[in-house]
Amino acid sequence: MREVQGQVVVIGAGIAGLAAAHRLLERGARVTVLEASGRVGGKLLPGEIAGARVDLGAESMLARRPEAVALAREVGLAERLQPPATATASLWTRGALRPFPKGHVMGVPGTASALAGVLSEEGLARIERDAELPRTEVGDDVAVGEYVAERLGREVVDRLLEPMLGGVYAGDAYRISMRSAVPQLFQVARSHTSLTAGVRELQAKAAAARQTGPVFMGIRGGVGTLPLAVADSVRARGGEILTRTPVTDLRRTPEGRWHVASAGREWLADAVIVAAPAPVAARLLRAETPGAAAELDGVEYASMALVTLAYRRDGAALPDGSGFLVPPVDGHTIKASTFASQKWGWIADENPDLVVLRTSVGRHGETEILRRDDGELADVSRRDLKAATGLDATPVATLVTRWDDGLPQYPVGHHARVARIRDHLARLPGLAVCGAAYDGVGIPACIAGAYAAVDQIHGDLRGVQELTAHPVQSLHGGAGE
């Protein structure tokens, strides 16, 4: 392994870039983080509405993977970690809120009975045919919606899989890669003829493993406080973080070091980690590795918006649970709603007189809805909330947070694209990439990718090889993630 004890520049101060900087400092490097925007944290954004602290971006992190919870503990947030107060979600479909089915893996059931009440009788009968169908070959990859529809029928995809994957990727299940987005199911598809039998086997293994503890975790004050704490730790260890510092040029010197430039400032680095979104990474890498840049140019993104609403508690009764998901096939505008005050105990404790909830709108390819102004998005959210829950009160405050090009898409063949990018980068020692565009969009996936990037610039490729072969599955945390 190469020792990188000198200067390392990290480009991007989202959670991936900050995690990389934190790990680099542990390894003894001198670290400078350059961030184009005026803040750190990327898609993790703390905020407030009507005086209540809330998340305006991602609001929970998968706890069954160790990376995110471990990093939170390392930077002093151990006592603020909190699981959801309720993980009971609903599905707004066929004109009513219905209990979200149990006994499935990302919306794919082990038995037809698991989806009773959500699917039609014809849809349930179609699931039963899975055991009689010949094997469906998936090759090197397949669209998860296409495969599940062939095995179990389109109703499973349209009513369960679409709202779940839409919550994670804001994408289209009939385009999303099963290998990259739902690797558990891809392995089942490769090893089993019957999809439902494979799902039952996954469920049996999970039961035998007897995993304890919450599946998801939040942080008192919001998950958006995590990058702030990591940034504080980076600075306390001697790292430098510069915001409003967009990188304009990245080039390799004849001596094998890296020249980084930004608005009149320059750095000479022994290694560089690019933790920026794919379009920015493509621009920066084009001079030194046009092949990697071309691949990154092909990564598509979806835009979305979150509408946060605050109500007086005495006039805003909500159904029990953490919120609900909405199948696109039902024709509503919002795709999910989170009852934040019910999902997170700390919000209710800090704001006993308020009810806070949020909705999300926008999927890949849906541009018309996001062209509406903030007031229109709030109005359409209120109309859908009234239809779903009966909530007809006037909010004391609304806040719209837009995430333009916020979620990278993982279409069929995504894993091969990531492998090609890393093959190009392997020819340039001291250069690595990480972030949501590669190995998973969830917080643990971004942190795992950051740690693998740190290992890579030290000459250890095992981490990036493992992630490329086995992406981190990003699960849905209940509603409205």
C-alpha cells in the first residue's frame, strides 16, 4: 500500500467528501476540502419551520449497515441517535389509506397473501402463477420492474415496487437496475426459478440471523446535523474546509502530483478525491481521463421537491403511523408524506403545540410539476393531504425545498458503468471518486464509498472492488424519504 502522508484535496463537502476527509486525517494526511456552495452537507440539510427544527433533506439513515451510525458516534452524536418513534406506514391507494403490507422485500412478496387488501383479486392470483412459470434469465442485469412484472404481474410493480423505489431514487421501476438498486433480489433472480420462493428464503435467513435493533436511525435535531458535526471534527483535527470555492481545474503534474485550481488559488496535492456529483466530476476529470468523464456524462439525475408544513396541534389530527407512500398509478401529485412529528419523538417533544409533516413531489422525467411556484406546490400538497387523511386545517407555515438534479439514477447497466469509471481511474494513481452516483444513494453507501476511496489512493483496491461487485442497497425508511 502507498502511504499518502502529504496533502490530499477532497472536492465536495457532502457527507461523502466529509467522511473521506475524516478518514484521511485519521491516516495522517493533511486535508483540504473544497466546496462550491456556501455550506457543507449536500443533501443533508437541517432547517426549521415555525420555530421547529426539522430536516429539509434526507431524514433517516439505515442502521443495519454500520457506517453512518458509527460515524455519528465518532463525531460525538452518540447520545442524540434516536430510532423512529413509529415505523408503521400506510399506502394511499384505491381511494383509501391502507396499512403498508408486511412480508415483502422492497415491495416483492413471498406469498400472495402478503399483499391482500392492496392488490385486486386478479393481481393476487397472478402472483400465484410465479411458481409455475419457467425460469426468467436476467443476464448481467435487468430492470427490476421488468423482471418483477414478468414473474408476478404489473400490479405488484405499480402498487408496491414503484412507490418504494420512487421514495429512494425518484425513478422509474421499469428502468432501475435490479443489480445496483436491489442486489438482494438480483441474487435471488440468478439462483432461483421462483421469485416468491427466493424471497421466502431471504426472509427465513433474516429471521434466523435474529438481527436486533432498529432498521433505521435518526438524530435529535435532524440527520442534517451529521455533516456539521463531521465538519467540526475535521477542523478540530487540523483539516481545512473552504466553502464557496468551486474547483476550476484539476491536472496531473509531470512529477505525478495533482494541481488543483479555484478562482485564483492553487493547491499541489499528493492525492485527490472527487466527491462531487457526476456532472461536476466529469468536467474536472475530462482533461486527465476523458474515458471516465464520458461515462460520468451519461449519469442521469432526477429532481424533486419537499414541502414541509406546520400546523397547530389542536386543529391537525392525523392518522396513526409515520406517513404514507403513493403509487404513481393512482394519479396523485405527491408521491409520499411523512408525519414528522409522529415519526420522530424529538420533534414532538420540542414542539408540543405543533404538528409537522412533509410531502415529496417529482420523479425522473416529471418536469411540469417542478415548474410550479412554491405556493402552488404547497397548495397541491394540501389538496392531496386532505384527500388522503381528511386534514383540512390551514398551516401556520409552509416551506418548499427544491432538490434540482438531486438523485442520481441507476438504470440497467449502472454497475458496469461504475466499473468502467474505476478502470479508467486506476491508471491514475492518487485519484479516486465517491458519492451517491456510484454504489448506493443512502448515507451508509456514501460513507462506505468514501472510505473505499481513501483506501484506493493508498493503493488498496479491495474496497472499491467489493462495492462495485456488491452495491449497498438503499432501503426506504417508511415514507417520504
